[in-house]
Amino acid sequence: MTLLILGGTGTLGRQIVRKALENGFQVRCIVRNKRAANFLKEWGAELVYGDLTFPETLPLSFQGVTAIIDASTTKSEDNTELINVDWYGKLILMELSKYVRVQRFIFLSILNSENYPYITLMQMKFGIEKLLKNSGIPFTIFKYAGFFQALISQYAIPILEQKPLLITLESPTISYIDTQDAAFFCIKSLSIKETKNKILYTGSSQAWKSGEIISLCEKLSGQKAKTQLVSIFLLKVVRQITGAFEWSLKISDRLAFIEVLNNTENFIPAIEYTYKILEIKPKEVLELDFYFREYFEMMLNTLENLNGGQIRNRKTSII
Ligand SMILES: NC(=O)c1ccc[n+]([C@@H]2O[C@H](COP(=O)([O-])OP(=O)(O)OC[C@H]3O[C@@H](n4cnc5c(N)ncnc54)[C@H](OP(=O)(O)O)[C@@H]3O)[C@@H](O)[C@H]2O)c1
């Protein structure tokens, strides 16, 4: 079975490539920069040049493909780029998939996308979901709220580096997932026929508010977070002048979804059905507190080694 993967260099995509190779799939990745994607080749994937914004670069890579996993997206602030990648790019992927009659098209979407038509990315995600469902292409759609990995730069690093951390009074409760688990779900779905033509809501069992994540990081790091309470209104203004602040990059992901933060809606997927259909037990899925514990232990050990053991005496109180 030849599996075509887009977004293989991304946070989730690389875990999907790794899991697919571990499970014996022949993996072909469409990449924009072969040199930057060389690690995927070293793992055993075939690399083919392609760019969603240049449709003519895509058809060749579809030869002999049995299934496709699309983990590509753009984080560009440029609306034209966003539309070219996350709308027109996906339309072309669907056309080509139909043409070569793929047995499965796995699309990765965002939880509650249907409720935010005024956010371009959400609107396009929901639009592609609808088109895919009516396309006749066998599909599986996974919907996530967010990944553990993004929380490292959003919370853990600013706390460790004692950088200001913006918090808002309004904060939805969100169920995040580790990308390794999300990748495992994707690959497993290919071998379970009941997942065909299904939308699978995906997350871990526990959901978190940002204040709870900060408290967890404080406990595990032994550092007090330098939080700054700001209103959603101020964050929207900051977004306009974001380049002026050193912490701007750290919060860029949150700023991109400021309208979502403004909402009281929670992002808690109905995971029971997904776990059941994929035959996964909740205890097999990593929880955020365990993920952060491992991260802080590793970081604090590294810092201790760099400091020649000088902070060893602090360690017991830190962990
Ligand atoms: N991150 C989240 O919290 C979250 C939440 C819900 C759903 N999702 C969805 O999950 C999927 C994976 O997200 P992620 O956070 O892992 O994404 P990511 O880390 O930003 O990776 C995006 C990938 O898309 C590729 N890409 C960008 N523009 C491209 C183009 N023009 N042509 C071909 N490939 C292009 C990138 O390749 P380069 O290496 O060349 O840039 C990269 O491999 C996406 O569909 C996303 O919408 C993510």
C-alpha cells in the first residue's frame, strides 16, 4: 500500500510518517524543500517535490497511490497564501484523489470549525469537510482542538525563561492531544473499515483551561509564571502591533485564534466513539500532565548538567 502524505515535515505530519513506516507502509511525501525534509528520507520515506500553491507540481506524485493523509496547512498571516493552501490546494488534492481512485483520504480538521464561519481557516476547514463528505471519495476526517507540542512554546518555555505570559479572563476548556497519539489514530484508521466515511473527534480524556496549564507548569518547574492579565480587546489591538513585543512569537498561535478565545464555547471532543471504533483504551492515550512532567524533568536535568550540578539542591523541591 502506497501512502501519500502531505505536511510530512510538520508537527503532526512527521509523527504520521514515522508511524506509517513503523507499520510497514510505503510512504511517499510531497515536500516543498527536499533538503529540509531529508530526515524523512533517512527514516525511509520517498520524497517528491510538490507545492500546494503550484498545482502543476502535484499530479505525478499520485501515481500508484492507495491512500492519502493530508497534514498540510499554512500558518501564514497572508490571506492569499492561506486560501491557496487550505482551500484551493485541498480542492486539487481531492480532484487528483478521485482521479486515481484512492481507497482513503484522511483529512485533518479543527474541532468546532463549523461554529466559526468568520475565521478564514475555520471556514475553509469546515468547507473542505463538507465537500469531502459529498465527493464520493472514501474519507476519514479527524477533528482536533490542539496538540501538546504547541503548549511547550506557549506556556512551558516562557515560564522556564521567566518571560511574560499573557492570560485572559476568558478561557475555554480544551482537550489537547499528543501528536504521537494523533498519528497512531490516523494510521490505525486505515486498517479499520468502520472508520471509512466517518468524522472522528479526537483528544485526550482530560480538558484544561489555560490557568490550569500554567499552575501545572509552575508546580513542575518550581518557577512562578510572570502572568499579565489582559483583556481580549487589548489582545486584538496587540495583534496589530505584534512585532513590537519580544513575546509576540510565543503568543502568535493564540493571537491567530483570538476570536475563539473570546468565546465561552469549550473544545472537548466526544472521544468515546473514536476510541471505540479504533479499539483504543483511554489509558493508552497520553495525558497532558504526564507529558509536561517528562518535559520538565528532561529540561531541568539538562539545565542541571549545564550548571555542573549547581542547582541540584533545588531539584528535589522543583520536581
Ligand atoms: N496545530 C494545531 O493545534 C492543530 C489543531 C487542529 C487541527 N490541526 C490540523 O492538523 C494538521 C497538522 O497541523 P500541524 O500543526 O502539524 O501543522 P504544521 O506543523 O504547521 O505543518 C504544516 C505542514 O504543511 C506543509 N505546507 C505548508 N504549506 C505548504 C504548501 N504550499 N505545499 C505543501 N505543503 C505545505 C509544511 O511544509 P514546510 O515544511 O515546507 O513548511 C508542513 O509540513 C493541519 O491540517 C492542521 O490544520 C492542527
